[in-house]
Amino acid sequence: MSRIFGASEATNRIMQRIYLNGLAKLKNNSFKNEKAKMDWQEFVKTLTLEDLTLVTAKN
């Protein structure tokens, strides 16, 4: 049985999903609470330029 995604590609897709979901919540001001918003903002701060390129890429 072969994998659909390699380990790094799966991680990239997870990071992209977290980033895009958080961005949508930020635009709609729909975070569950302030802590959830702060957690997402901390996640974004940890992204490198390469990570940002991956998470913002159109599929």
C-alpha cells in the first residue's frame, strides 16, 4: 500500500489548512475566543518565509 502524501507534504497540507482556516476566522472575526485567536497568531509568527509560501500557495 503506498502513501498518498509524503511525510513533509502531509505536514504542509495540515499547516496550510490551519493557516487558511485561521485567516478566514480572522476576516470574519469568528474565533471561539481571544485565546484561540492568539494561538493562531502565535502559529503564524513561527512560520518561516518558506512556510508562508507553502501555506499561501494555490492548489
